[in-house]
Amino acid sequence: MTEIALVRGDITEADVDAVVNAANSSLLGGGGVDGAIHRRGGPEILAACRELRATSLPDGLPTGQAVATTAGHLPARWVIHTVGPVYAKREDRSDLLASCYRESLRVADELGARTVAFPAISAGIYGWPMDDAARIAVTTVRATPTDVAEVRFVLFDDAAHQAFTVAAG
Ligand code: ADP
């Protein structure tokens, strides 16, 4: 049984086995959580991402998929990079957002990670409405079979924390 925890805070400080990064498909850095993880984790993370681009992911990481690297200087051991879908009013991309959570947990299981911290994927620069992003996050994690013992949602502000609290019921 996977325990779900909701905390307010900065995911770069999370004391967990793996932190999930809301990356973009280039894997070469961006704003939001991505920028914070690379700043706090140091250049080793970017070096590992460049290595992936030079080898297994020449075209980048597709939306909805996930891949792991070192976490550099972060307290976590690994960063699991996943690419959320950009929100679109006229197209339902919910399954791609759900896939980010499923695939990140699959990678976490491969690594043997027992505690995993997630941000609110797609709910920042990618524009997903927070309530809906929270609902998809919580329902997908609950429905995904995994050996991860604790999924910790690390929410950056009160609005996000509130939305996840409602979603977790
Ligand atoms: P995306 O491009 O997938 O929308 P963002 O990084 O822009 O990703 O935002 C995703 C969510 O993460 C937003 O709710 C944003 O406020 C939050 N966020 C930004 N920085 C951090 C951080 N250091 N720790 C946790 N959450 C963060």
C-alpha cells in the first residue's frame, strides 16, 4: 500500500530517494521546478541529461514518459525527469498527464526507490488548471501498482496544497 503525503515546500529540499522533475522534452533545463532542480543539484544533472540526449534520447524525452539521472547535490539520490503535456482547452490530454505519474513510478520501481516526491506536473508554465492537475495526480497514483512506499506531493504554494488536499479527499 502506497502512502500519499501532501506537504508545502520546495521539492529540491525533499529528503526522499527520488524527486520527480517537471522537465521539458529537451531535458536541457527550463524554468519552474526544472530550473530549481538544476540550480540546486548542480551541473552533474545537466551533464547526465546531455549524455542521455547523445545516446538513448537523441530527439528528447516524449511527453508522458520518464527517465532517471543522478540528483547531483540534492538530498535525493535520483531525479526522475518526466515531460507533462501543455494544457489545451480543446483537447483532452489527461491521459498524457496520468502517464507522467505512472511512468515515473515505473522508473522509481526500476531504481528501487521507496520514497518519491512529485511536484504538480504541468500546473505551472504548462498551464494546467490546478484542481484538475491535482485530481489526475492523486487518482493516478492511487490506481498505479508500485513498490514505492511513500509518494510525497511537494506543493509550492497554498493554492496547490489546498487543491491537492481536496483531491485527496
Ligand atoms: P510545468 O512546466 O510542468 O507546468 P512548472 O515547473 O512550471 O512545470 O510548475 C509545476 C508546479 O511546480 C507549479 O505548481 C509550480 O508552482 C511548482 N514549483 C515551482 N518550483 C517548485 C519547487 N522548487 N518545488 C516544488 N514545486 C515547485
